[in-house]
Amino acid sequence: MVIRLYAKNEFTVTSASTIVNITFGFGEDDSADNVMTPSIGSFEGSSWTGSANEIKFTLGDGGQRRFVSILVTTCDGELQESASF
């Protein structure tokens, strides 16, 4: 499975629990120069870090992004859980 997003596309990750980390696996021919900007927290390399129930990512003007995996880590108090596709 691959998710492909094009320039200026937006996508949102939401959870009832607090999201503390999102790690993206990028596919072949991914346009790494197309910056992904989060609405909150920080994104560096292939990982987002922060603390939120909803994060909207906006792609830049050039190229596309291809995701082969997305790993979301949430935290409720001291319990951490992860889910991925």
C-alpha cells in the first residue's frame, strides 16, 4: 500500500489519545525536497514530534510525497501505544 500526496495537498492525523510521535516511511521516487509543514509540533527528517490530538500536514509547492508506512505513537498518561499502516 502506498499513499501519494501532491504539491499543496493537506492531510490530517487525529486520535482520541494524545499523539506524541509520527514516523513516516517514504517510498521510492519520493520528492524529499517537498517540505511537509505541520500545524503544530515539529517535523524533521521523517518524524513529527509534539503533543496533540490532531495534526494537519501541508505539502509545499514542488513534487509529491509517497508514504509506504506511517507509525503513530500516542500517550495517555504513562501508557504509550503505537499503530501503523
